Amino acid sequence: AAARVAYSFDVELDSSRANWRARFEPNANPRVRLISPAREELTGGQRRAFDNYAAEVEGVSWCANEYMGRIADVRQVSETDTSVTYAFQTTPESIRDRNSRRFARHMRGEMTITKQNADITRIRIHAPQGFEPMPLVRLTHMEIVMRCAPAPNGRHYVAETITEMRGSAFGNSFEERSVERASNLSGP
């Protein structure tokens, strides 16, 4: 039952394309309310990105979730007194976003698990080599790092996600970094 707690939480996105703060309330309508900036201050693209986020978010993201049970080739790479780190291969079934599933073969992952309560504290997904996700687009660097923190029920949730991408699209170089944070979890 603890895993099914419908928490309310604050979410903050900071990137080169959008910066906003919102509150997710599982029983409210709408469930995601923009706190700042005012909706009128967002550009059309920022509004669409926020609306997509609001439509897709189902609640707090748990670090240990059904998708992590679908990874392959798990092997231990290091161990300390308090944790164990494993490397793994992503699979299409281990990736939540349908549009990104086709890139699974290019991605690798690492997860760190605590020995005390056997929960995930950190996940890193990266592309060890550059690849072309679509014609005329080349990613030379792709990394997603999720830092996990204990929710009020003790289970670890994704408190921070840092995504970094570098490459070129249609002959132009790009470098993007986004930071998404979830905080202030409260029960129903």
C-alpha cells in the first residue's frame, strides 16, 4: 500500500527553453497547476511543453519502478560499505517514453542501490557513443542522471533529473541542459 500513495508535490523545470514551477495535486482538476511564471508569460512553445507535461505526469516518479524490472544484462560494477552499483542495458520495454524506445540499443545505464533498505538512490542513463536519432541529427553526448530521495513513506522517488545533450541538427551545433526537481511531497 505504501507504494501507491498519491502524493502532492512541487515540480520545477529549469532549462534553456523553459523555466517554471508547478504543483501536482492528484485529486485536483487540473492536477497540475502552474505557480510561476503566469501562464500568459509563457511563449507558445513553453505553454505546449507545460501542457504536455501536465497531461503526461501521473504522479511522483519512483526510482524503483516497473520499467527498471525490464532492463537487461545487469552486472555489478562497484561496491561500498553502504551501496552497490550495477551497470545495465536499456531495452525498449524499460523506457517509459514511447518516442524514445527506439534509442534503447544506444543507451546504457547504471544504478546505485542501498544495502540497508535495497532501494535505488541514483540512476544514470547515457550513450557511450554518439548516434543519429533521426536524419540530419547527431547526438555526440546524451546523459540523464536521476537523484533519488526518500518520500514520506520511505520509498525513494526521483527528486532531481538532470538531462544533458550535445550534438548537431541540420548543420547547427546545440547543447542543452535541463534540471527537473520534485519536492515538498505531502500525502492525501
